[in-house]
Amino acid sequence: MSTLERGAPIRFTPREVPPELAARIAAMVGLVLVAFILIVARLWFLQVVLGPRMRMESESNRTRLVRVPSARGVVYDRRGEILIDNRASFDVVFVPEDAPDRRATLRRLASVLGETETQLHERLRAPSKRPAYEGIVVRRDLDWNDVVRVETHQLELPGVSLQVVPRRAYPFGSLAAHLFGYVGEVSEKELLQQQGVDTANVRPGDVVGKASLEKAWDVQLRGLAGEQQVEVDALGRRVRVLDETSDIAGDTLTLTIDRELQQVAEQALGERNGAIVALDPRNGEVLAMVSHPSYDPNIFARGLKREESRALMQDPAKPLINRAVQGQFAPGSTFKVAVAAGALEAGVASRGSSVSCGGGTQFGNHYFRCWRKGGHGFMTLHEAVVQSCDVFFYQFGPRLGVDAMAKYVRSLGLGVETGIDLDHEKIGTIPDSAWKMKRFKQPWYPGETLSVAIGQGYVTATPLQMATLTATIANGGTRYRPHYVQRVDAPDGSVREIVQPDVLGHSEVSPANLQIVREAMRDVVMSDRGTGKKARLPGITVAGKTGTAQVVKMGERSRSNKGARATRDHAWFIAFAPYEAPEIAVACIVENAGGGGGAIAAPTVRQVLAHYFNPGASLEPAAADAGGQGGRGD
């Protein structure tokens, strides 16, 4: 009988595990341990390190902090009429995190708004540091039909919502656009480099002032944004407001501008290119400031379209340039009042100084012509200003000398900044020998002084500077900083600031000599011999000076119609009134007018003065021109 049959126990002899198998088992155990450790580490990282952030993001799926833009301050004219206001605007806001399929959502939104996907994607180029769940404005200022379409398709547009915000409104369109300026969304470059923008309390997407008054007074006008804690649904739509911090509107500005006078000045200039500036010579207040061609700042407030931007930038008339402070023009014969004042003060001329004008004067190898063919005959200083005789100033300009001339002229306000609170102001050019050496590395030649003496050659000035010159002569020699804000009020109506007149300096010409110039300017308008008769007003004594500035030298004009118009002379007129106690000083330039200052610019200024002294009254015809308007027509 065998051992197996007898029920003996079976014994197995253990075999040794091959080394290869043992290594594999150890490796597998190690991998399992490493995987376990990684899973534990990841769970710890998610729970401990990222826990607060993930809890916040989870809560943001249900509650959000929404910034509430503040309304910019309202702007009034000096009589309390609203010039710049705000209105309600519907904006389309997109939160990418709320859209599971962003591309599909944008495709449907583009269809709803009647736009292309490309246009929407361009607007989605948000600043790189945009916080999560912060909305991006993809379309501003929807009309009512678009609002209805977006609301109708709301369920098909996850992450898309409508936001009601205050939008800047300019009820008078292009009226005083260059003075008011415009607003726009702050750029990332402005935020990073603080270029012209006080970035305190400004975030991406906020609207800030971009030009002129809106930019210069942006901090006061901007106000403080508020916040709302809102509950949203799965599509990012607002369900209810949980908590709110109210926004604070910007300060209110009351300007020195008279809206009606501004409108009359705009209408007086009409469709012609040019500028008109009216100041109060007693304190430097800006009563009106016109620059043509103009633009409508409302298009910037709602967001400038590409074709609109292209049209503005490519327009050869340059409508975005404020000619009143940036246009630099030869002042022509209006400059003679400053030269006369300097000659009197330097003692090279007196009230009785005289010359004989035969139609021109020889200087070296060049014959300098007077604007009046045949000449003016015997001319005193007084009559030389009244009749705008070039020959008188050809004689006395060199006696004064270009350096002394520049000194006196600058003290009257030309060749220096006026100090007005507007961006990109130009200072023009009042040349002297040092200026020419620095600019051209050449000495000053005596013959150049003759051209400068009649406001030609290197001389340029802005219309605002010419208005400042006129105001300084009118008030006896005090040069004020032009300003256009009269008062700043807080949103509750309390007064924050009353803007006081700021004296920049006093003329180096004595009041007695300025009085001689003023008397001559009075007769420019009020005398039958004067070149500015078309500025006369019934019952008001007006003082002024005409000017005609050559764009190119005579004989160099283009023969084409387009070229001929572009090179026609500019017409100037400066004036103040009433002569006995001046209240208003005006400077006007009409570009390429095709006529002299007495024929074109003087009647334009007359309309401004007529409204100032008698608002609403019908304007009587201007005095007939009594000759003397040939040639350049000073």
C-alpha cells in the first residue's frame, strides 16, 4: 500500500523566488506607494493651499461683486444751462467664465447684434490682468431694437448680460467741442504709464476724459464708483442684489462760457475754417471759443467706430485740432498794434511820428510794397494803425529792432503760453536774433525785420494768444491766465471752489503808451478812414484792428482751383468793447478767406459783439466799406 493511500500528509518543498520576479514586485509596490503619496499630496494642495481660492470661485458662481460706474459731473454754462450731461445707456457685457462654449456663444451673439465674430473678438482683447468673472463690454450703447433682441435670446447666450450705465451726452452736438473735449475707455497704456490720466480709483473698462475740459478736469468730474454684491444664476444672469455700496457722482462745473454767445459765434463763422476766441479782459474768463471744422463728441462717448475714426484722422481739414490754441498763423497787420506799443515804449516813435507812404519802400535790393497800391500819403503813427499802412512799420520796425520788438510783444502775450488749462497748447513764434541762431544757425538779417514788423515772416500766433494780446491792451497792461471754469460744486450742492482770476504778468509797455494804441484801435472801427468799419455797432464804441496774413508770397500761388483756395490769405480781426470800459475782447481768424480782415473777419466779430451787448436783437447792416480795401485788404 502506498503512502498516498495510507493518508499521509502531503508536503511541498518551497522554491526560491527568482530575483527578476522579486524586483518586479518591489517596483510595483513602489509605484503604488508613490501614486498614493502623490494623490495625498494633491488632495492636501487642493484642500489646504487652494482651498480658500476655490471656495471663493465656487461662491462666485452664485454671488458676484459688480462695480457700479459713477455718473460724471454735469457741466453748466455761466447762466445755468446744461452743456454736458449724462444719459442711460445699455451695454452688452460678456463674462467668459460663464460660457461653457465661448466660441458658440460669441457666434450667436454676433448674429443677434448683426456683427461679425471678428468684430466681437477684437473687443474681447481685455487687459491682461482682468480678474476672473469680471465682465468685458463687447458692445456699447445699444438701441432699443438690439436690447429687445439680446433679451429675447438670453437663454442662448450664457455669460452675456445687459448693463445699464451712465453715458456722457453732449446735447448741443459739436457746439464748443474743442473746448469740452470727449471721453473714452481708459487704455492699458494709460493705466500702466499714467499718461495724462490720474489712475487713482480707475480700473480697466472705466471711462475717463481724453481731451480738453473732460481731460483737464477728469478727477473732479469722474466721481467714485460703487459696488453691488449680486446673486446670479447658472448663466451668469443677475437674480437679486444682496448688498450695495452707492456710487458718488462727480463734481458739477459751472463754466465762464455763455452758451448763446458761443452759438452765435459758431453761426457767425459758419462753414468756414477758422477760430473765434472771446475773453473778458477784466479777469481772463473765456466767454466763447470756436474752432472750425468741428466734430461731435457724442460719437466718442458711445464708442468710435472704425470708419468714423478713419474719416476723422484722414480729413485734410483736421477737425480734431483745436485751432484756437493749436493753430499757429501769421497775425498779419493785427501785429502792428504790438509793434506800435513797443516803438512808443522804446522811444523810437511818438504820437506825432510820421512817414510818407508812396506805396512801398526800398530796402537794400528789395522793394517792400504797401498793401494799398498807390500808397496812403502822409501817415502819423495814429493813422498808420487806423489805415494799416505797411510803409510806416517798414520804417519804424528796424528802428525798434527785432530783439526789442520781441521783448515788448511777448510781454503782451504773444510767443508765450497763455496758461489755459487745455492740452497741446502751441506758443507760436516771436523771432529774435537768438531764436534764429538757435533755429537756423544763421544771424539775423536787417531786411527780415521789415516782414516781422507787419506780422509776416517768421511770426506766428494762435487765436487765443491774439485774444490775450487784445485783452491786455484793453485793460491797460494786465495779462490774465485765460480760464473757462467759474465754479466747482460737490454733488450735494456745496461749493468746492470758486476759480479766481490769475495774473500772469504785466506788460512792459506803460499804460500811457497803451492808451495811444487804444485810441488808434478805436478809430480803426469808428473812423471813416479805418479799415474795420464793418465792425461798428449802434450805441457801442468798438476798438479793433484788421489783418490779412499771406499764406504764400505773392506770385507763388498754385494755378489749380484747389491750390488757389488753399493759398488764399487768412483774414484777421481783433476787437474790444466798449472802448470806455472794456468787457469783451475778441480775436477771429477766417482761413483762406479770399478777402481782407476788414471785409471778412470784422463783420464776423460784429455779430459776436452785437449779441453780447444786445442778445436777441436783430442785427442792423454793417457800415459800408468806404474804400481802401484793395490789395491784401487790411
